[in-house]
Amino acid sequence: MDSPDLQFKYQKLAFEYSKLRAQNQVLKRGVKDEQEKALQLKEDINSRDQSLRKAEQELDSLSFRNQQLTKRLSLLQEDLEI
């Protein structure tokens, strides 16, 4: 092989390498951004799950209290009827 052909191949290879390095940086940034988004979404899900559990507990507590008051009211009504 002659030197100009080898030099052309080297330049072409260097250009491709440079292109791939640039693409790699873009891909790395994209992966990092997606990982950050995924982490944020997981945190949002955990927060919403916690809020949901709290609301369910409050609903259960209110339902229980409502049942107690309903029974108490029934007893008071029975007392009034007597």
C-alpha cells in the first residue's frame, strides 16, 4: 500500500472515531437524563402511595367512628322510645 492510501484510511478512521465519541457523549447524557427521570418518577410513586395509604387509613378510621356513632344513635333512639 502506498502512503497516501494509508493516510486516507487513517483520516477516515479518525473521523469515524470522532463521530462515535460525540455520539457516545450524547447517549451517555441521554441515559443519565432518563435515569434521573426514572428516579423522580419512583419518588413520585412512593409519595403518592404514602398519601393513598394515609387517606385509606383515614377512611377506615372515619368508617369505624361512623359505625360507633350509628350504634350510639340507635341506642339513644331506643331509649327515647321506651
